[in-house]
Amino acid sequence: METLLQALSFAGGHNTRMVALGCAAFGLAAGALGCFVTLRGRALIADAAAHATLPGLCIAFILAALLGGDPRSLPLLLAGGAATAGIGVLVAGGLVRGGRLRDDAALALVVSLGFGIGVALLSVVQSLPVGGQAGLTGFILGQAAGMGQSDALLIGGLALLALLAVAVLFRPLAVLCFDPEFAAVSGLPVRRLDLALMLLMLAVTVAGLRAVGLILVVALMVVPGATARLLTDRLPVMVPLAAGLGAFAAWFGTGLSAALPALPTGATIALVACALFMLALLFAPGRGVIAFALRQRRLRRDLLAELR
Amino acid sequence: MIEPALELRNLSVAYREAAVLRRVSWAAPASGLTAIVGPNGAGKSTLLKASLGLVPRLTGEALFFGQPLSAVRRRVGYLPQRASVDWEFPATALQVAAMGRYPRAGWFRPLPRAELERARAALAEVGMADFAERQIGQLSGGQQQRVFLARALALEADLYLMDEPFAGVDAATERAIVEVLHRLAREGRAVVAVHHDLATVAEYFTEVCLLNGELVAAGPVATTFTPENLARAYGGRLPMLDRPVPRTEPGAEPAWAAA
């Protein structure tokens, strides 16, 4: 409990503070960008991309070990992860094009392929003399513990850049997500906007790998947006709200996992985000379960009174 | 000479194997209301989308006011089918109408108050002023269609391509849309609309383009919208043809022009 309070109040020392802030910045970007990713129907692609980072992480690790570099260098590992995630997205796109495969099947295939190759490569990593796969398994379930200040800065910087891009592209992205054909006729470069959305999604995904892990990183792109959607009908409110919820979940979840070291950070962050969603689902003023039930009861009573 | 609002030269489109549109060459007049009519699968929506570059063209080109679309984008507006978007999108009616102002006001700054007022005026013209702050998913189908029309009007285009503007709307909304079309025609703007109700073609439109994969016939409704041409477009399987097709006198003023 004391550790939790310490972690949450940023009292755990400079390093803990930096890690908490870096994670919060990631949550901020993931929540904001996630609104557009889900409204454009790209949530499954984000999940497939996240799983497809594992081969890249392993390849970067192996190459660095063989070439005498530092196999635990975060920028290197994230670059590797981003590269294979990008390939995964391209493969999914190629399979869907021309109607060869339905997109859900194509994405499931990319998830299986990416994760399968990644796990196979993990065993190669383990056989390397440089000291096992310990550094890499953290990327699967998320491990904020052991993150250094420079890691936190990298993650936070990447996230804030993505957030800035979302802010600049807010209106074009909104029109693209609502009505891509209207966007195209209005002269928006729809293909390039979709590409930008995809690149931002990749950037935020790799930013979350270290803390949240590749299995659950999609949670922070989907859940805060879904929570915010329950609370508002307006995109200009939904996006900042989702950003705030994502930041809170990442910050609180990181603190929680510092207090409960047996739990992977990814799980605590995702569970905090889901707990917020459950609260909104029950108590949201307009769309919440309780508000709906009360409204129905009142309407029924009014109708019966009218009939009497 | 006045350039046609939309000119298609040798336009062909194929989705999978068979061509949906085969070598269509046609010009819509510079102003006035034109209906595109034909059976299901005749390529009516495809014709609009291929003109606008939304689906790839196999052959041919589309010119707007004598120029490629990219040169005159501001003068061209598109009203997609209502079913083409997800109405659960987190936006109000006013926010959707305001999207019609972005191309003119700029995409990278909040909409200035004056621009927002224009979007509001467009909503008012289609009778949706009272629903400006309503989430679009809570509107009826007819109201959603009006919001789409308001967004198109906010573009202040000279040519509108409309994909089934009357699909699935009630009589009141249909009348409201017709009034808007007449206003556009009076101002010398052009509308090319995919239209399904053969009974109202002569009442609402002055020009018609009959389509069935290929161009069957095109011209003024009075001389082109004939039972013979309809039989050719629909392959003779048209119960409507048992009834006389309402004819307007050649050269008669359309209702909106007399007003």
C-alpha cells in the first residue's frame, strides 16, 4: 500500500517519477489516437501490428548480440518491432485486397504468423550466449520495473509527438473516419491520411511495448475511447476524455504494479482501464445501464398513467 | 459556349470481371436538374463514383465544367447514400453540416463563428434547425438524409452529384429535398441525381440519363423519358410501362422556373 501511494504520488524517487510520467504520456497518446483508430475500424489491425512486433524485437536482439551491440537497447528493439509490425500491416492489406480473404481472417492470420514467428525466435534468443530472453519476455506482458530514465524519455517523447500529430490532424481525421468518400471528394488526401493514421498507430504501439506489452497494448487504444464514448456524443469531447482516461490508467496501473511486483504492468494498466469502463457502463448519465433502466421505468410508468 | 457541368468521355468501370459501365459518353447540362435512371446494377452509383475518382476508371475521363476534378473541386459537391456511413459516429447534426465548410474555411483551425453560422443556415434550410445539437444516431432516416443534404449545401457548390437523395425518406422530407433542388436550379446550379422512382422523374427533373451498363438515352425529360427508351433501359420487364408515363409538353417551363 505504501509503495502504491509512493508510486502514485511520484514520491518514489526521480526514476520512478520519470517512468510513471513516460507511461502516462503513452496512455494520453493511446487514448486520443485510439478514438480515431476504432472509429476508422482499425482496432484489429492495431492488435495484429502489436503481435507482429515480436519477431522484430527478437531479430533486433539477435542482430545486436551477434554484431556486438547492446541487445537491450530500447530504441534498437523498438525499431525492430516497428519494422515487422509494419510488414504485418502490409501483409494483412495485401491479403484483403482483391477480396482474397475477409479482413478479420487476414488479421487473425497476421496475429498467428507474427506471434508464432516471434515465439520461435525467442527460443533462438535463449540459445544465445548473451544471457537469455529475460529482457524480451517483458515486452510480451509489459514490465515497467527496470525501465530506466532514458527509456521513459523515449516512450514519452514518441507518445507526445504522436499526440501532437493527432491534434494537428484532428479535423481531417474526423471527416475521414465519418465519411471517407466525402473526405476524398472534398480534396483530402485520403490515402495519405490513412497512412498517417497507420504510422501513428505503429508509433504508439511500440511506445507501449515496454510498459504494457504487446498482448495488451491494444487495450489502451480501444478501452479509453469506448469509455469516453459512453460519456459523450461529441468527438471534440471524446478524444481529450479518452486521452485523460488512458493517461490515468497507465499512470495508476504502473503505480499498482510497482506495489504488486508479481503482476505484470500490462495487466494492471489494462485492468484499470477496464475498471473505468465498467464504471462508465454502469453509471454514465445518458448511455449507462442504470440510467437506461431508470428511464425505461419512468417511461413505462408515464405510459401506464396515460392509459388509465 | 457554356461548358457542361459534367462531361463523361468513354467512361468504363469494372469491379471484378464484368464491366459495370461500358464506354459511357454523356454530358450533363451546365445548370438544371438531371436524373440518372436505370435498373438495379445499371451502374448509376458507379457512374457518380467513377466521375469523382472514388472507384478506379478502366477507361475514359470525367470533366467538370470542362476541367479535371482537381482543378474545380470547390465547385463540386457530393451527397453519398445515407447508408454509406455509421450514424453512431460521435457527432451532432451541426458538426456534420459544418464538415461542408471545412474545404473553404481550412482544415487546420477551428471553424470561425461566421462559418458555423453558414452550416447552421444550411441545417435551417432543410428544416433541421431545431435538431442542430442532436447526436446524429438519434435522428430518423429522413432527418439523417436532411443532415447530409445540409452538409452538401454548406459546400456552396455549382454542381451536386447526389446518390439516391430520396431513398427511404417520408413524404415531408421528399418535399423538403425537392424544394432545395428547385432553389439550386433557380440559382443556375446543376444537380445530377440517381433516382429510383420513375413516377416522379418528370415532376422533379428536366433532364434524364437512362443507363443500363451502357448509355441508353439522354436528353430533356420531355423527349427522352419515353416508354420506348424505358423499355430499352429496363429490358421490357417494367410494370410501370403499363401505365402512361407522365409527359410534359415539349418546351414547357418546368415548375421551379415559373416560380
